[in-house]
Amino acid sequence: MDSVPGEGPFRKLWAATVTSNLSDGVSLAAAPLLAATVTHDPALIAGITVAQRAPWLVLAFISGALADRLDRKRVTQAANWIRFAAFLALALAVLGDAVSMPLLYAVFFAIGTAETLYDSASSAWLPTLVAPDDLGRANGRLQTTYVVCNEFVGPPLGGFLFASAAAAPFVLGATGYLAAIGLLALIPTASRKRQEPAAEPLTVKGIASDIADGARWYWASPTLRSLSAIAAMGNAVSAATYGILVLLATDVLGVTSGWYGVMLAAGAIGAVLGGLVAGKVGEWMPLGTLILVTNLLSAGSTFGMGLAISPAATVAFMALDGFVVLIQTIQVVTLRQQIVPNELMGRVTAAYRSVAVGAFTVGGIVGGLVAKFFGIPAAFYTGGVAMAATAFVVLPVLNNRRLAQVKKEAEEAEGDSGEKNAEASV
């Protein structure tokens, strides 16, 4: 892969992403295994995921405001300190035989809160570490790293460590976050573009004013609203379908529980490949066309999974879905970083992701109801049709001509801002 200008700072951020996401991946397997030693109630165990997602609905806007107010390096470090402390507390609880469901909920709510801080700040920080033309490749590396650590390496490692010693995965997780803190400390605080001074002091009123500014900027952009609609629908369908995929595999396809894990890993291969080629695809395919094509292919893959032709066919559809979704994700994140003013990036990202991530809850409920009343495949059919319909609904906004115009306007605004800053410094 070609080098990315600003390699020194970016490589350190990338390495920190590896260690922190590996810790996340380890917990994906270890947390439910630990919860199963406390209770066998599926609803209580599922509550861990709810606790981890909840901060995106209630705290994301505050996190976005802080990411724009404060030094983004310090915000990302603080987020990892929270995650380190949470995992360390959990490891000590395991060693002291003091694990309970309330403790697990508290730990993963804290981890989810840290995620809102880290994701908002790192998304805003990245454009200051690499040149604008290299954002796509940088995002590709980070997104691919996320998939590899969270879906390939982390979960099997977490399961193996838990089997050997229940506290081991959480000790490793805490160590990974601590390593990320150290790597982030090596990145110079200075950036090519300084954040603008906040108009209001750091008070409740000032934070509320900042949040309102970010929400207004997000809502005033048809492009961002349409992109978040696509993301929300994709996440809702993902929650509706992948949440019951185990039932499709075991009840409809007859896959054993052991082979189900193999299905998930094989399906994730597509996402890794998508991350590796996303930059090249974005170079030869216009963005509007790319968004439409990837949406339709993802919709078709979801529908195809519902056909339940065979385990191999289902894995192929899963791989295709992961492939196109990661290509689209990388290009959309890059576009968002290009068109949103950097001083607003944290707040606008928080508004965007609140819509996108909040859809998980709705999708999970709807998918469960559809599967219950109309059969498991019906959830996949409904999701595929809904995604295809959304792709055409947003087409008047997310087409090649409109997106090219939006990027041009953002570049012109960036140039005007640079000229004003240069004049002010004379």
C-alpha cells in the first residue's frame, strides 16, 4: 500500500487503533462468556450490548462538543484511560469473585461512553494528521484494522483466554488500552489546522450552544442528512438480520454451533478485502455511483441471505455485503471529513452518528417482530427491500453532480478560511 504523508503521526494513531480495537475484540467474546457465569437469562445478557450502545443516544452530543472544545489528543487519551480503568475493575472483580450483572452494565456503559469520546475526537483529529488527498487511504487502513481486530483476531483470542483464566482477557484488554495511551502520547499536539477558539466559555450554557451549532450545521446539509439516512437504514437492517442470523443458520440451514463461528469469520473476509481496495475503487468510480451501487449490492446480499440456499451461499452473500459496506463506509467517512469544517467536526460527527447508531435499537426490535410473525427469512427480505428503496430515495441528493458540487464548495470555503487566517497573522 502506498505511503501516507504525515506517516509518523498517522502510524502512531494507527498503532493505537490496533491495540485499542484488539482490546475491544477480546471483550466481544469474553463479556458474554463472563455474563453467562452469572445468569442464563438471554435478555439480561443482551442488556450488556444495550448498555454499551446507550451512550450514543444520550451522551454523543456532549462528547462531540468536548472533542471540538478540547485538545483532541487529550480527549482520545482520556477515553482510553476510562476504558483501561473499566477493564481493570472488571479483571479485579473476576479475581475477587465479585462479578455481577449491575457491575457488567456499569463497566460497558463506561466503555460505551469512552467510545463516543474517542470516535468523535479521532474522526476530527485525523484530517489534521494527513494531507487531504490521503484521507481515503488513511481511513481505509483504520477501518480495515477495525474489522481485523474486532472480528478476526480479538474474539477467538478472547474466548481462548477466558477458557484458560476468566480474568485474562480483561487484563489483556486493559493492557491494550494502556499501550494506546502511550502511543497517542507520542503524537505531537501541534496540527496543520488549529481549532477555532470557542465562542462561549466551558459551561453548561456554552456546551449547549456548541451542540446547537453542530446540530444546525448537520441539519442544514442535505448531503449529511442523506448519508446518515443511508447509514441508519444499513445499521437498522444489520441489527434486524445479523441479530437473528444464528437462527437462520441453525434452524433453517442446519448449521451446528461450532460451524456458526466459522460462518461469521468467513463472511468477515469480504469486509477485509473491501478495506484493502476501497481507495482504488474510489479513484475510478464516481462517488455518487459508488454509493448507489454499494447500497444496491448490500440490499441484494441481504435479500439473498434470506433465501437460505445453502451455508456456502449464505457465507458468499455475507462476504459480498461486508465487501461493499466497508468500501462505502471508507468513502463516506472521507467525504464527511472533507466537507465539514474541522472546528465543527466533533459536533457534526456526533449528530451524524447519533442518527446512524440509534437505528440499531429500532432495527433490532423491528427485525425480531418480523421474524416472529412472518418467519426468519422475512426479516432479510424486508431489510433488503428497505435498503434498495432508501438508495433511490436519496439519489436526487447523493448523485455525482451534486456531490461534486458539495466538495467544490467545501474546498472553496476552506481556501477562503485559509486566506483570512493568513491575513489575520500579518
